[in-house]
Amino acid sequence: MTEEEWKNKTVVTQFILLGFGNGPELDSLLFLVFLSIYVVTITGNIFIIVLTVASRHLHTPMYFFLDNLACLEICYSSNILPRLLLSYLSGDRSISVNGCFTQYYFFGCLAAAECYLLAVMSYDRYLVVCKPLHYPSHMNRKLCLQLSAASWISGFLSNSILTFLISNLDFCGPNEIEHFFCDSFPMIKLSCSDTHMAGLVTSVVAGVCSLPPFLLTFSSYLYIIATVMRIPSVTGRKKAFSTCSSHLTVVILFYWSILTVYVLPHRNTQTSPNKVFSVFYTILTPLFNPLIYSLRNKEVKEALQKQ
């Protein structure tokens, strides 16, 4: 872009998050819905952390990873929902450019960390079901700390380069983001500079952060299912599969929505469906996580009764 063209351009200093629509009645309804979801999400995940810390019976690798997941979900929801609630409460849907980049950075980091953490949890379930005799020696405290730390660190490192590239794009045209939070593709779409490199890196980072963990998770459950099917008694099969069914539910919900949004072609007609599917992995997964792990888990119920 020449110097003369730059003079005729207006540099964008803030974005407008369009959210789910306009209208006082709809805004009030959405505010109440998302406020309820946020309160339940934070309360439920804090409940899991407090319960597992207080109950010595739950001081196992599975619940150590669950504590990490609950902490991640609290951060995940708090990165998106408070800003969304404020926009519905005040009617101001604007967000500064730097604020948008910051929200996207933490969203991308936490999403990547959740992919890795879900893979780690599937590996833990694989050891429990397929190699129960070797489980205590394989999944020791040191390995648990290393796997959880690697999940968090990898997640935060993976999105740094991408956020840097997007933040260095030029935004001098439309500033309305067709989404309820700051995501990579909607922001890249608004840039008036060459976005080829940013788009390419986005695809690479998304592939690295989601495909290997997904394949590891998928492989772990293939082995788990094969092992469970070899158990002679029906009661034994149900008991073995119940140890990982809750995790499998969370994984299916999370990856189904992620793949729907990022694998389908990005067209203008797909914007609204993608926005709806994004609700699943940004808002509903953190909500369902404590509900699934507490209401469907016998050990958690027993620990709660003992308190």
C-alpha cells in the first residue's frame, strides 16, 4: 500500500463484536442465559477442585488431571463470558484492538492446552483399563506433573506466534466481527493487508494443536473398547467402560464442535452455524465438564457423602 493510499485509510482502534443479534428483549434473555451458564460453570468447576483436594480418596492421577481441566475451564469461561455479559448489560459491543488480541491469545492458548490435556486424560484411562497391573508404576506423581505442565506450556507457546502475526496485520477498513468473541478467522477477514501468511500459520497451528491430540485420544479409546469387549461378563464390561465414559462424552462434544467450525469451508453463509457451534467448545463444554464428572461418577458421589 502506497503512502497516499495510507492517508486515505482510517486505522481501526476498536472492533465491534456483533454477538448473536440485536434487540433489547433478545439481549436481556441472552444475558440471563449466559449469566446462569457462567455462574454454574464457575461454581461446578470450583466444587470439583475443592472436593478432590479435600477428599484423600480422590488423590489419584485421574482426579489430578481433572483438577487441571477444571482450572482450565474456569480460565476458559472467564476469558469470554464476562466480556459478553458486559456487552449485553451495557449495550456497548466494542472492544479495543489490543483487548481483542489479548482475548484471542488466551482463547487459543487455553483451547490448545485443553486438546493436550484431554489427550493426557485419555492416555491415563488407557493405562487404567488396558494395563491395570502396570498403572501405579507408569502413572506416578512425577509423570503426572510433567504431563500436566507440558499440556499448559505447549498450549501457551503454540498460539504465541499466531497471535503475533495477527496483531501485526493492518486493520483499516470494516471493524465489525461476526462473532461473540475474538477469533482468528473473523479478525483475519477484516485485515486490509496481505493475510496469506497469517492464514497459513493459522491452519498449521490448528493442525498441530488438534490433530495429534485427537489421534492419540482416538487411538486410546480404540484400545480401551477392544480391551473392554474381551471381558467375559457383561457386568465387568459395563464397570470397565464406566471409568472412561464421562471423559469420552466431554471429548466427543469438544472435538465435534471444534472440527465442525474449523474443518468446514469458511463461507459467509457458514458464519451463523459456525457461531452456534462455537458455543459448544467455548461455553457448553466448560459447563458440562463438572456436571458429567460429578453426577455420573460414583467415586465423586461417595466422596461427597463422606464430607
